Amino acid sequence: MARHKIFDMSFASIHPHYVTKVEKKGRSVQELHTVISWLTGYDEQGIQQAIADERSLEAFFAQAPAMNPNTHLITGLVCGHRVEEITDPLMQQIRWMDKLVDELARGKKLESILRTPR
């Protein structure tokens, strides 16, 4: 199977699209970074470094400090595909991030996005 082009895209190239998407819906960059931190374990400095060094999405996830152990709770459709059924681990990680950003932009409560027990 051919390698997906998205794997080589830089995190820096998609981050502004995420920012635009969430700000257009009244959410903040801080909330976006909270979601990304929950998923990957990157802190604010780590996110800024990933943007600055223009690391690929493949490297972004490979170098993630600690993928959240509750990622199995991320379910639903992204780009017409159920995230829980994606078999390629890297593509699944990318789509998890897309799904969380979509939920943030749709106005879902942060506690719900971060799969926080009630």
C-alpha cells in the first residue's frame, strides 16, 4: 500500500487550520492546546517546538511524550471513516486528533472531549 502523504505533512502546516477552525466557533487556542496535550502528552513548550521545527505528523506522534491511555474512548466519524476502525496506527492517531478538534469546534464541553469521568 502506498504511503499516505499526510504522514509527511508538518504539524506546523495543519496547526493554523485547527486554530482557525476552533476560533471561528468561539473556542481558544489554549483549549486547542489542552486537547492536543491530553492526546499526546506535549506541554505548551513541546507544541511550540513541534511547530517551530516543522516536524512531520509522523515525527510528531513518534516523539509524543505520552499518548493518553484513554484514546480507545475516542470514537466516531472523521472524513467518513470510523476512527476506532482505522487499522494503520499513525493514521488512527492523526484522525484521533482531528476528531478531538472537531468536537472542540462543535462546542462540546472540554471535560467530555477529554473523556473525563463524571
